[in-house]
Amino acid sequence: SSTKERLARTGNAKHDNSAIAEVLVDALTRRTWVKEDDLAAAILLNPKQVRKALHYLEEERVVTRAHVREKDRDREARTRQRAEEHGVDEGIIMERIRNIDKKTVSYVCLNYSRIVDALNLRVGTARSELKHKIEKGPVTVLYRCTNDVATCGKRYTSLDAMRLMDMKTGMFVCQVCAQEVVQVGGGEDGAPPEPKTKEGLKAILSKFEKQIAPVQKQLERVKKMTPPQYGTLNEWTKARKRAADRSMAGAGGAGAGGRSGGLGIQYDQLEDTKFEVTLGLTQEQEAAAEAEANAPKMQPEWITRNQFEAEDGVGGKASGSGGGGGGGGG
Ligand SMILES: [Zn+2]
């Protein structure tokens, strides 16, 4: 079954999933790439429910998701603490930490340009299909005996048309009462057009245009705009790293404190592996986010804008000498 159905089923009937989707999309407009569990926590929803809804939104081409293997920092810390309490050798502690399995963590991000593309495609496809049906001609022609309904008024379809033809006059006559038969269904008789006639399809198209008008208007508006492009999680992480490096280089010497800069990213491996990164709310990352928020606005707005509410909520001190700044972002 489709995700849509699954979502409808699993979401406990009392929960409105379209409402969840709305909340999620709204929350995502104020974020870039975000860990799905963090997102769930931020909007006070069950992580499982959020994951299902995000999977649905992914299928609907609204969001992009990335699943990465990350070091389990919490477990590492627990392991170290326990071992240190028992006076275990540092070498053995390191060994144990090395043996801890990485965990799979999912990130999600709005994909603005794909949303627009998908929407344009859907609206366009629906419209051209309707137009094609109209041009192709009526699917069904309906006929009705002109005798009043109390007497006869029998209805015929195009399949009966051949039998209705009177060879002598070339007219369609009723097989029951021999009265003239006329075409209906297109609103000729004052009734609303039948859905499968040309007129009926035209009515559907005009209703469609009316309903889609607000969406169409919005699509026109964004046509001239450049959508935020966050790139892949990998690219985004690199951009963030560059921004952090630059801001730290800029603030170099100004601050005290021994914390070395960086996002806790295994930066060297980014080029080669699919994705190997340790993101998360580490102290370093908080510091980096803070530093970035205070950085001169050299990056596109979507990178520099303070949109990491959760992270920024905790005040980290940007300090220390960062690595040399990378190339331009964006
Ligand atoms: Zn008749």
C-alpha cells in the first residue's frame, strides 16, 4: 500500500496527519538540515510519528532526507565514565569506545526548488490531461427521447446510436415511441453537463482552474525568486564548517578560552566517504553556531541567518583560533 494509506492508517485515527505535515513543513521553513529526532523534540511530537510523516513528505517530493552513521557520543561518554569509575586503563577505554557501534541518524531538510518543480509538474499534468480529454472529444454522447418523461423520455448512449438511426430520414428516433431523439448531457436541456461529455469536462477544467488559482499565483510569485539551496547534507556541513572557520578566523585573538574551533566533523573523510560525520549538539557545535551567528554576513542569508533556534538557545562562547578559512560558500 502507498505511504499515504499507511500514514492514514498508522497515524491513529484521532491524529490528523495532514495537520502534522503542516506543522512539520512550517517548522522546517525555519531550519536548514535538522536531525529528525531534534525536530520532533522541538515541536513536541512523537519521533516515530514524525518519522512516518517525514517519510510521506519525502515521497511527495517535499523534503529531502539523509541517513548517516554517527558516533554514539552518549554511549561513548557512559562507557568512559563507567570504566573510569572502575579505574580501567586509558588504552582499554579507547579500545572499548572504538568498538561501540555507530548509530544511524536521519536528517531532513526542505527542498524548495523540488517542491516548486513537483508542484508545477503536477498542476501542468492535470491541466493538460483535462485539455487533452476535451480535445479528444466527448467520451460519451447521451441522447434522450423528446417525448416527455411521463410518456417515454428514454435515454440512450452513443453505443445505441447506430440502432437509433432512421435510414429514411437520417434522424435519430426513439426505439420505444418513435419520437425524435436529441443529444443531451452538454447542458442543452438546462441540466448541468454530464461529467463525461465535452461540456462536462470543460466545466471540470474551469473548476480546476478556479481551485488551483491560489497555488498558481504562488507559483508565479516564486518563479522570479532564487530558492534556498541547502545542498546535500554533506555539502551543507562543509559550508557550515567553512562559515565557522571564517568567523573564528575573524574573531581570532579577540576571545580567550581554550576551546578549539570546529563542528566536530570528521572533515577529512567527507570527500571520500558517502558521509561520515559527527554532528549533534556538541559544545563545539554550539560554539560554532554562535560564532556563525555573529559573523559578518559574507555567506548567503540562508547560511548566516540565525535559524538554529535549538542550538542557539544554549549560549556557547565563540573563541579560540579557528583553522584557516575555506573557499567561498554557496
Ligand atoms: Zn421515446
